[in-house]
Amino acid sequence: MSEGASPAQIINSCIISSPLWALFRVDKLAKNMRLLRDPHLSEADRARRLQHHEDVLAIGDDVATKTENGEVSVPATTVLQQSPC
């Protein structure tokens, strides 16, 4: 563990250092099955939501486009609009 590590890095290093780590298998979900099987979505809505899903995954996987300062550049289509209540 390195000094100045983020809470996520500390937890990650603790898990990997555990003697139980060798017993785990890491799986990655590849398809949003709920979205793909929704019969009420138009093709345009489905495509928009799939793009949103891919954008969010890219941020989570730390492969999203970043600015010079290391900030994530979020496409406008990824930002959810607040609906009036």
C-alpha cells in the first residue's frame, strides 16, 4: 500500500493481498440484457441508451477521454437531464 492512496486503492490492495484472492474469479458483464430485451424502446432510444451505457462503462473502466488535467470528458449525451417533478 502506498502513502497517499485513495480509499478505493487501499481497499483494492487489501483484497488482492488477501490469501482468499486466489480463490476468486473476476467476471465482466458484456451486455446490458435488460436494455436489449425491452420491447417498448424504439431503435433510436435503444441506440441512445446503449451509447450512454458504453460511456458510463468507459468512465468506470478508466478508459474514457480525459482533459489535460486528468478530468473525464463526459459527452453531453451521457449527462442525464433532470425531469420536472
